[in-house]
Amino acid sequence: MGGFFSQVGSPDKAGRTEPGTPPPTVAKPQGRLHQVGIKALQSNTSFLLIESYTAEERASGVLQPRDPELRVMVRGPFTLESNAIEHLSVRIDGIPYKLPDDTFGNRRIDFKDAFTVPPAAPAKPAAAKRSR
């Protein structure tokens, strides 16, 4: 025999919504997705990459010149901090980004999504097929 459960007393309404109200939505980070490439030009260059909207540490560590380019996906603006910022090479969406000339030493640079981040590279047109 099947049965059902009934609750005795008043139900706890904490965390519940009334019928007819839309469910709460979770705010997604704004901005478009970027691929940030970081490469060291000098030995023992430390870095820290923080996504601005979520304050999440996306990548950190110590890079060497022989290491391959580190690629990190970031949504929207981000901050890059290093012990020797002038010895980092930064590419955003495959496009090299020139750091300001007056940045050197232990610095933090903010990359804003719309202003300092270059747009994505245009797609190459597909080659036309030749018929024989």
C-alpha cells in the first residue's frame, strides 16, 4: 500500500517562494570571455591574475622564460599583479597588449573590459574550393 506524508503544524517558509512568483535568478558575471596569455621575459617572475567581478583568483605562480605561454579564460575586466610587471608579456585574445611604459617593479594593472581590452581578431575568410 502506498501512502503520503502529511506535515503537522505550520510549515517553515524560510527559503520558499509564494506560488506565482518567479524563481530567484543568479546574476552571471558581465562582460565577454577573454583568453589571457601570460609569458615571462625574465626568470622567477611571479604573477597573480584576479577576475574583477567575482574577485576570484584565476591564476598565480612563478614563470620562467622557457615556460610555455600560460593561457587563462577570464570574463570581463581583470587585474594582473607581478613582482616585476615589466618582465611579463601579455596577450589578450591573441593580440599582444603593450603595458604602459611607466609600469615597472611590484605593480598591479587593471584591465577594463571595454576600454583596454582589444576586440577579438577578425575571422579569416574561408578559401573558395576550385572545381575541376
